[in-house]
Amino acid sequence: MERSLVLIKPDAIQRGLAGEIICRLEKRGLKIVAMKMLQMDKGLAQRHYAIHEGKAFFNDLVDFITSSPIIASIFQGKDAVNVIRQTMGTTDPAKSLPGTIRGDFGLDIGHNLIHGSDSLENASKEITLFFSAEEICDYHRDIDKWID
Ligand code: IDP
Ligand code: MG
């Protein structure tokens, strides 16, 4: 069973879309195993987006992600990394299909509402950045026998 880091970004919190985003992932069948609200500081933002350091949009991205609180979460399920990426839509909301979170609620690449890990390897690294082992709940859901 895979785990992926999901961040509900500042624009989604400000626009009151956190519930909608969580709802879509939950309804897909994914299980929430960790969740907290926090305001990212510059250091955490730079570590989380280290792969983008040096790119033209890097400073704006760090400013944006630290501009207001976010919800950090871990969703678990079969093929969770890919399933979450599909549910999110592509990076640029203007190119995301309707029916995806970014395609239904976004217009601009700098305000694309949600982060989801792009590989199992990055999921594991990102989860460690945001959560300690004690903050992750390993629990059984009876409905899972109807989902996977
Ligand atoms: P992802 O969030 O779909 O995985 P990444 O390529 O990992 O996309 O980029 C991280 C974040 O950086 C994006 O979600 C978006 O907010 C921002 N970003 C990526 N490319 C651009 C760009 O060309 N201009 C402005 N912001 C960008
Ligand atoms: Mg990414």
C-alpha cells in the first residue's frame, strides 16, 4: 500500500477549498493517515522544493507556499502516488482536464491548489520532511474490503 504527501496549498485554504479537496481524495477511496495545519517557513519550503532551486519561478514559489497556512497530509491506498496525481490534474491548471482538482478550480500555474508527491521515492522523502513517525496513524478501516 502506497503513501503520498499531499499539501493543500495557501490558495486553496484562502479560497475555502480545503474540504472539497480532502473530500475528493477520500471519496476516491484513499485513507487519511496524517494531517495537520501549519505555516511553512522559508527553510522547509526550500527543502521541499529543492529540486526546483535555480529555476525562474523558484523564489515566487517559496514566497507563495510560505504566504499563508497550508494543510499537510498523508494519503494511503493502492497506487496512491499515481492516483493522487491523476486526481490533481497536470501542473498548469489551464491545461488540466475538467474533473480534476486543478482543472475544476484553477487557472494559473502559480496557484494550483494542491501538491502531491510525484514518485514513491519522493513521497518517502517528503513525508519525512513534514511528519514524524508518531504523527502517522496506522489504523484499520472496515470499508477497505470494499475498496481494494
Ligand atoms: P507539480 O506540483 O505538478 O508536481 P512541479 O513541476 O513539481 O509541479 O512544480 C512545483 C510547483 O512549482 C508547481 O505546483 C507550481 O506551483 C510551481 N511551478 C511549476 N512550474 C512553474 C512555472 O513555469 N511557473 C510558475 N510556477 C511554476
Ligand atoms: Mg512536483
